[in-house]
Amino acid sequence: MRPRSLNRRTKTRVSLVSRTFVFTIALALPWLGPACLADDADFQRVMAAAVRTAANRVLPSVVAIEIIGTSNTAQGEVEQDAPTSGVIVDIDGHVLASSIVVSSPSASLLVVLPDGTRQAARVVARDHHRDLVLLRIDSTKTLVPIDFTSPNTRAIGQTTIAVGRYGSEASPMISRGVLSAQDRLDGIALQSDARVSPALYGGPLIDLYGNVLGLLIPAIADGGAEESTSWYDSGIAFAIPGDVILRKLDQLKSGRDVKKGLIGIVAKTSDPFQDGTEVAAVRTRSPAESAGLKPGDNVLEIDGTPVRRHQEIRQALGRYDAGETIAVKVEREGNQIDLRITLAESIPPLQPQRLGVITRDETITQGEDQSTQVVVGEVLPGTPADDMLRAGDILLKVRGADLVDSDSLRRLLISAEPEQPIEVRIRRGAMEEVLSITPRSVAGQWLLNFPTAWNADAGEDVETWEVKDLKLPEAPNEAAYVAPTAESKANRLGLLILLLNPGQSSPREVLASTWADVAAKTGAVVCAIAPEDSRRWQPKEIETVVNMTAAVMKQAAISPAAVAVGTTGALAGGSGEAADTMALAVAVSQSTTFFGVAVSAMTRPPGVRLRENEAATSLQLMIPIEKSDELPAWCAAVKSAGYPIVRGGKTTTESLLQWARLLQSI
Amino acid sequence: MRGSRFISVTWLIALFQFVALSGMTVLSQLNAFAQPPLTSWARTAQQRVVKVYGAGGLTGLEAYQSGFLVSPEGHVATAWSYVLDVEPIVLLDDGRRFEAKIVGFEPALELAVLKIEASELPYFPIHEELEPQWGDPILAVSNLFNIATGDEPASVMQGTIATISNLSARRGTFKTPYHGAVLVLDLIANNPGAAGGAVVDSSGRLIGMLGKELRDTATGAWLNYAIPAGVLRKTIGDIIAGRSTTLIDDSTPMLDRDKSHNLAALGLVLIPDVLEITPAYVDEVLEGTPAARANLQPDDLILLVNGKRVESQRSLRSLLRTVDRRDDVEFAIQRESQILPMVLRP
């Protein structure tokens, strides 16, 4: 038993500790009261000071870029010679800016240094993949290069500050936002919600410590003919990451342009977001082919990054460019194989091929499993398939790859080599056979005819089709379409979206007078759309045309693969006018909706970026000429991008609609 | 110390501190010049911002904008615009409706001052020494999109000052007569009905008036800006006091042709002006002229005249028209890749 004195001492010590503790808490507690009436204004001031400190860390390297003497056509809203920003990258006078400064030729490019002096700049090289340009100035002043190497973490939601210089005095300009996302635009850019107006393009995007995250560029997502500056001040801004810029600087300094690297894989799945990285085909004379990639391979990793979908492959390739070699890991028949692929600037363009069949997809249920079979619906007379395939044949494998749907068959034919026999495995009745068919190029003279079954349908009482008005709530455009009535059993119809020239007569009149009867006879719905403004078509109307197309497709049994856009200029004797230019713009920017575009040979091509056909689209161009030497100069770009050009000869309304309906043939 | 007494002492100290600190906070809120919390300076600013209704203009534009009180007797500063083409109606924050008279305006500042018959109204004093900086936090209070009607208060938006710069001119056509310094805002403030709204700093002091829907003539993009309060201060004060406003015109007016410089007199022949924007390249320099004495040469590209950018030959001619024939003219030219300053003396 302890002595009483010891007990008392222990007790006292314990109670002293607890009392001190309570006392301290009691002192601290009241301060929480007013602190909870938090002073937002103080926070704002502290944040403002922090932003200024961070910006001042990079401002000595930030310059303004002025353009003198350029043509006055604006880039959408933004002027062609809008002043923007740039960054000094080394003491030798290299300045990195957004390629918007070289989007059109100018008499002079001036770099305005932080001290206000102006220096003439010359272009050294461009990064076409990331829309950057490297300039050089000769300056005797001491230049402060920006530091792209500063280590920084990238956390979504972290504070980001866009920094630039504005006005004739090149005053500092900032906008604060957060990091919204990474690897945008197929893996090339960071995204921020800072308000980036044109003056900030080419300036750095930094974090709250003044570390550089990237360089701001004007950019928008794919699929529009709009200008890259369309999304200024919209809460969505893009910046090329600093670490990627560092890797490209040496090449740019040596005067060599950087270009996007192509690999040459044709995906099995038409939806790049679907799971699966199987390769359906490998482009001929492509880096993938040279490295030994084979159809049927499943891509596992791109340079160490695991990929599960084709979109992830594209994103992983965003960091790499033509000339770079990457390690690719694939799985082939259960084995893992490592390949080294050197990306190329270009691959010989696609020359889509045709067998001459119209297929349909049928769903087969075997017990628990559901699968899709590709069945031949019709065979077109006079085509390679004519003697070889019959209606009812089930197509199992083409070029060694299993067919999952008609779309996969289409891609295999688009990426096939001209005049090379391909293996087609079919099931006819109870038997399986392997046939060797040599397809014919889609490009060339238009020679196709309807399958006999379709002609038989048309031969009977040609039912009267109705002309109806079409109005969309959001669009002021006048439109009308001629289509079968609701009771009609017609199917596998084609669709021609006819764009009218500004100032032409009303859509209803055009259809009633010229197209209604032919449409009913050939089984192709025709929808005529007039421009909103009676003087011209505008790029923003592309969306309207697409929406109207979707609306018309609901009105009749139209095959999605038989949708074309065209003009009256595509008929023999037509001239190239505003509607033709618009039709090309629509088709090129919406090539997943439109499988064909028919315009006059004298069309003035639109200023739209023509993307390389990557076997994802089937777009073909129809021009009413007879011989290949009559092809206009602008067709060369279309051909080298991989879109076949069909010569319609003396095109009539009937042959044009036949062509539209037969776009669904493979 | 005994337990119970210890506890009571501790609680007394705690209570004392709580009362003291709360008292300080309450006192500071009463003191208009101390730094109140955000919620209070926003509300204070709202009470001084009014809704202005007037004419819709020929093309059916919005017939509303914003304004703010600058005197307790009801002087309202607002943007000089088509809305004021008819005698405007002013709605206060508390919903009271007044017919207003235009008592003064200064188009060169995009400023108009209205007067309503009222008294003891809350108002913004315009301070003299406020020097806002880029990066400073601001609140913009306006009736954007006419979302506030009747006694609903104007809307408060938060942003920062992106930069402070002069509005750039382009080809001599000013879309706004004001071409002094503006506060460019990192905030989408450029909305219908926002013109004339108040921009206040983090202490609730007025630092600017929201500008009209305007495109930046240099870039072509919509501009979010405010005219600094310091620029408006004297004119507002003069109008309130009933004095005639004398604005120092620092613009550069065109002089008569026989009083100003021109290319021929300077001895310059430029390349043929055939494009819409022909760069100002020198084709020939005449002997014995100011240009020859300054050593200008063919193929020189004229970039700046007296510090102002030369975008085309047309703008070069207009700029020369603003310089007195007897004065020196400063050029900045580009020769190959060098930029050289030159002074042409008549």
C-alpha cells in the first residue's frame, strides 16, 4: 500500500496538468468566435498579393507580340493582327509564341520586351502538332529566359494564373482560374478555366508559386469549322505542358518543324471509347507495318502507359511526334510482344476499295450470348462481288479479321490496298467457304447500278411522295423535304441534303419542281435547306444542317450510311457557288454523318482544316466530270488526305440520287 | 488554486475575451472606414447602385443599364448611352422609383450624371488617392440582364483587375471617344445592362464605372473593362457643383492640311497603296528633305510615329495630320531585322 503523501502528490500533478490544459483551451476558445466571422476581404487581398508575386516571377520573361501589315480578314471575331503574348526561352533571343501570329503572312513581327522596346522577330520553326511557333530576335539587351523545368505538381483544382502583356505599353495582364483537366485535345493540352482572351495567347500558365505549368494556345475541340479563337473568355482555355515544350525546343531551335506522328493502326471498334484495343488492319507502308504490327494484335501499352481503348492510344501518342520512336507492347495469340515503332509524318493516303455488296447486321442469340452477323442483303451488278457473293451469305472474316458488324467490314475495305485480292470467309447455307475477291477502287468513274431488287420495287406504281416543310425551333433557315408517307414500306433509302444558293427560290418550290418525282423513283429522300442570310452561308450554320439531317432521318427508313450533302452545282452544267463551298465545309467537318458530298468542279474550297481520313469515315467526293485530267487543283489535297473522288460524268438528278442511295454499299 | 475557483476564473477570462473580441468586431462594422467582412461591403455597395431604365434604341437594344449614387441628394453617375435618349427612370435598391433629369454629361468620358429628387441617400464618395493595381480583388455591382427589378438589389460579381492599360486605337476610328486608361477586368462583366455599374475595391471604395459592351479594337474580342473613378472624379464633382466642366483634351486632333506634316513635305514616297492595309514601306527618299537628312532609305518599314503604331499607309497619313508642321516627328523604322529610331526635323 502506498504512503498517503505520495498519493496526494500524484493527484496534484494530474490535476495540475488537466487544469492547465483546460485553461489554455479556455483562452483559445473565444478567439474562434470572431475568427469564424471570417474576413473574406482580407483573403481576397492576400490572394491578390500572392497572384502578383507569382506573376512577377515570370513577367521578366513574358513579351508582347505585335503583327504589322497583314491582310485584314478577321479570324472569326479576333483580328488577324491581334496583339498576343510570348515567352523568352533562352538568352540567345528565342521567343516561343502561339502559331496564331503566323496564321497569315505579315510584313513584320515585333516582340515588345518587358522594358517596352520593340525588336523585329523572324520565324525559326513551327510545332504543327501543338500550334506553337519559335521566333528569334537579335537583342543586345540581357534577356531573362523562362524556366520550364521548375518542378510542379499538377492537381486538378489547383490555382492557375494566365499571364501575358497587354496594350501599347505591354502592361502585365493576368487571369486567375483553376486547372480543369489534363491530356485534353488528344493528349496535348492542359485545360484551365481562367479567362483567356486573345492578348493572353502565347503567355505562360503558372501556379500560385510562379512555376510554369504550360503555354496558352487558342484551341477548340474537333468537329467544327469554327476558328481556334472561338472559345476565348469562355471558361475553357488550353495550355501546352512545359515538360513537353522542353522536349521539343532543341528540334525547333535547329529550324526543324515538329509534326504530329502517325502510326497507321486501323481500329476494330468504330467507337474509340469502346473497350478494346484490337487492331483490325494495319495501313500499308506505315510505321506500324514496318515495325511488325499485325491485324488481330491487342495493344497493351504505349511507351509504358497501359491503354484500354483506342482513344487512350491517341491520347498517349499526344506527347510524341513524327520521327520519334516509341515502345509498344502488344498481345498476339496469348503472347506479349514488344515492338519499337518510329512515328511518321505521313502515311500513303487511303485508297478506299469496294466489293459491291449491301449488308445488314443481324443479331443472333445462342443461349445466353448475343452476337452480330453481317449478312449480304444485295449484290450490285457489275462489281467484284457480282459473281462471287449472293444475297443471304453470312460474312465471317475478311482480310483475316473477324467481322463484328457492317462498320468493321467497311473499315477493312477502306483500308485495303487497291487491286489486291482479299480473303473473304463466308457461310452459305450450312457450308463455310473461303473466297478470294479483288475489290475495285471507289475513286474513279461512276459505274454502279442499283441491285435488281431495288429496280423491281421502283418499277411498280411509283408511290407519290410528299413534300413537307421542315422547321427547327432554334434555326431560322427555311427547309423542306420530300419523303414517302408514313404507310410506305420503302426502306434502305438514301438521303441527299441539298444546300441551296443564297437568293435561290424557296426549298419547297425547288423540290416540287425538280426533285420530287426522281426522289420517289430512285428511293432517295431529298431535303433542301436555304441559308439564313439571303446573301451567304455562314460557318455557324453547319450545326443547323447537321440538326436538320438528324430530323429528316427520323422521318423515313433512311440508311445511315447513305447520307450525302450536295448542291445543284453537282449536276452537269452547274457552277461552283456559295452552296458548294458550304457543302464541302459541312462534309469535311462532319464526316461521321455524311458519307458523300457532291459539288461542282468549280467550287471554291472552304478554309477548313482537312483532316486525314483515318479509316474512320467513308466520305467520298462526287464531281460531275468525265476524265481524270479534268480534276480541279483543289482535289489534290482531298485525294492526298485519303478521300476518294468519284467522277459522275454528265450527272443528272437521277444519277445523283442513285449515287447517294448507293453510298451504303461496301 | 482550489478546483472550483479555478474553473470559475477560467470561465470568467474566457467570457471576458469573448465579449471584448465581439465588441471589437461590432465596433469595426460600425466604422465605415475600417475593413468589414465581404458580406457587408457587398451589401453596402448594392445599396448605392441603382437601376436605370430608358430608351431601347433603334434596333430594339436593351432599354436598361446601371448607375450609382454619388451624392446624398440623389446625383447618379451612369454611362452615357442611347438608354438616356429619353428622360430615364431610376429605381433605387429599396425599390423607390424616381424620374431623373440629365444634369450633365461628358461623352469623352462615356459619363452622364442624372439627378433624382431625394435626400439622405447612401452614396459613393470618390476618393482621390486610390491607385488600383493589376491583380487587386474587386466587386462589380450592376443590373446585368435586368435580372433585378423593383426593389430587388443589383447583382454582385467578384473578380480581379487583369491589367490597367490605355484603350488602344485602331486606324483612327475610335469605337468609343474615351481612349485613356481603363481597368481591364478578369471577370465577364461585359453584359447587357451592366454599363454604368459600380466597381469597388476590397474595402468597399468606388474605383471604377463598368463600361459599355465594346470590342477591343486591337484584338477584336469583347472587352471587360471599367473607367477608373479617378478619371471621372473631377467631372462628376464639377457637374454636382454646377460648374461648367472643362475637360483637358489630350486627344490629338487633325490639323488643317497646310498646318500639318505630310509625306511629300517630309520627302517620302511609299510603295503603291493598293491593298486594304498596305504596310508603310518606303519606296523612295527625295533629296534635300527631312527624310533624307534623317537617313531614311528605300525598303525601310515605318513602324511608329511619335510612339503610335502605324498599321497601314492610311493610318500613317492620319497620324501625320495630327503633327504640327513646325514640330519634329519621331519615327521608328525597321531596316532588315533592326529597329531604328529616327527624328525628322523640318
